[in-house]
Amino acid sequence: MKYREIRYKDTLNKYSVIIGDNILSILPKKIEECCPKTQKIALIIDGKVPKKFKKILSIKLKKYKLFFLSFKASEKNKTIKTASFFVSKLLSKNLNRSDLVIAVGGGITGDLVGFVASIFKRGINFINIPTTLLAQVDASIGGKSGVNSFAGKNLIGSFYQPTLVLSDSSFLKTLPKKEMICGYAEILKHAIIKDKKFFNWLKINTQKVLSREPKELIYAINKSCEIKMDVVNRDVNEKSLRMILNFGHTFAHAIEVKNNYSANITHGEAVLSGIILVTRLSHILKICKKNDLTEIVEIYNKNNLSYTFKNFSKRNFISKLIPFLENDKKNNDDKINFILLKKIGKTTMPNKNKISLNAIKKYSKIMAQY
């Protein structure tokens, strides 16, 4: 069975990200390798995951004592209250630290279950099986876990590396196109911040990725994971460099919070909007050239993605986002800490471009004129 493997290692942790098509059959062997003392496994599964995968997992993991727990995944349900509920369930099943918790679902599920694993008895083995493109290329990599609060997204959380990530592209075959676009946003972001050659590849192959052509899809997932893993390896706890992965997310999180995490705007669509807005801001501040913005917009236009930022091209829409920028996790004073674009393949470093809310209000008028 063919699959790609990316290895992560720091001073405290090491794990593999395995990427391929129809690779769930290797899970038992991998559990034996990385969790040899496991006897009980709690699988917390997003209710939207097709039931056939639960059946497959039941068969593959039949040697273990299994507990299936359903999670209605949504940003509104990704809370400390929900995390507490699942911790109570694990306690009631008397799992110990040598046992295993598996997340089966998208990024919301992985974030929540990773957080649960990190606080349960101060840490239990955790395997992430991401089932959406967004989770496979972004949320499952890097060890961030957490929940939302009334004040903003992912403001309660921890860094907790998984024992294994298993990204099986067979989960993506029934994924709605809107969810494919959601994941593509992070693929594009990774190319923009780190790899012009990959960006040029996406110019040609984006439609094949969105159409789930196996060769191109697995290549894009693997390449995106490599880029994120490289950044994470050099800054595990997001003290400096890793913040560049938040390119476009300052505006994106503001869009999501302002819209009360409405399903009408997915995280990826918000990121696609944020990428355009922050690239416009980068050009206004003379940090990147107009041609960089033009190249990015061309990918949007060519692949029918321009709808994501159309409304946020109006000044009043941009102005309404400003109050929601203050709670961004990169901020460490009363200014907004932006990651800006120097050129395709390179961003500014964190803490180098802090902009006051008043200045952003001024720039919003110019940003809307593009």
C-alpha cells in the first residue's frame, strides 16, 4: 500500500503524518508501534462522518475495547463545556494514560479532542484522523488544540502533539465542494507564504485539486503539510516564526466572529477573504508589489473563488471588522500585529508591522478601492 509519510520531531515529541488513499487498514499496526500498552480506545467522531467509516474502524480495531462518542461539530459547540463533557465520559470509562483517544472529523473535532486529550489525566495518547481537506492540510499539523470563548476563537487551548496523524483522502470523496474550497484556502496560503514554485503549480492545478484528482490532490496535501511542518519544527510554541502561518487569519477570524461563526461563511472562505484584504494592505504600505496581488487575484478569478471577498471589498464591510481585530492571538499590545506579504513566497516577520485601529480605519477606504 502506497502512502507518503512526513516525520515530526522536536526535543520532546515525535510523530508521523501519513498521507494516502484508503489507508485505514494500516491503523492497527501503527497503534501497536506507537501505543503498545493501549487496551481501551475512545473514538470521538463528528456526526457528519459517513457511518461506513465507523464500521471500518470497528472491524480494524476489534482487538481493543472501543467506545464510540458522537460530536456535533460546529464552532458554537467547540467550547469548554463540551470539552468537560467528553472528559467526564473518558473518566466514566476509566481510561488511563496508556490508552488512546482518536479524533475522527474535521478541524473543529481535532481541535476539541486534542484539547480533551491534553487535559485528561495531564495527557493521554491522541491520534488524529482528519476527514476534511482543511483538517488534513492545516488543523491536524502542529499540535495546536483548543476551544472558543465568548471573546473570540481558540482563545482557550494548549499545545499538544498527537501520537499519529492519518490523512486518508478517501474521506474527501463525498466532501461538498464548499468544504474542498475551505481546505484549499490553507493550501493556497501555505504556497503564498513559503513557496513560489508551489504557488505556480497551483496556478495550473487548482481545478484538479478541487475536483479531487487523486495524484494532484495527494501532492497538494503532502506539499502543504511539509510547508507547515517545516515552520512548526522551528517554532513549536508559536513564539515568533510560526505566527506567519496566521497570514490572512487576522481578518479571517474577525469575519468569523462578526458573523457569529455562521455556517454561511466557512473558515476557509474567511481565510480566502483575509488573504486578499491583507495583501491589499501590504501593497498600500508599499511592502509588496501590485503584481503580487494581481497574481493572487488571478487564481481566485480563474477558479471562481472571487465571491469570497466581494462583500469585503466595500468600505463599510471592512470598517465593521475593525472592532473584532483586537482579540487576535498575535496581538501583545493595543495595536494589531499583522503578518504582511513581501512577495509571493515570503512574508514579514511577526511583531514587525503593528498598526493602530485608527490607521486601519484610514486604510480601509483605500483597501475598498481595489
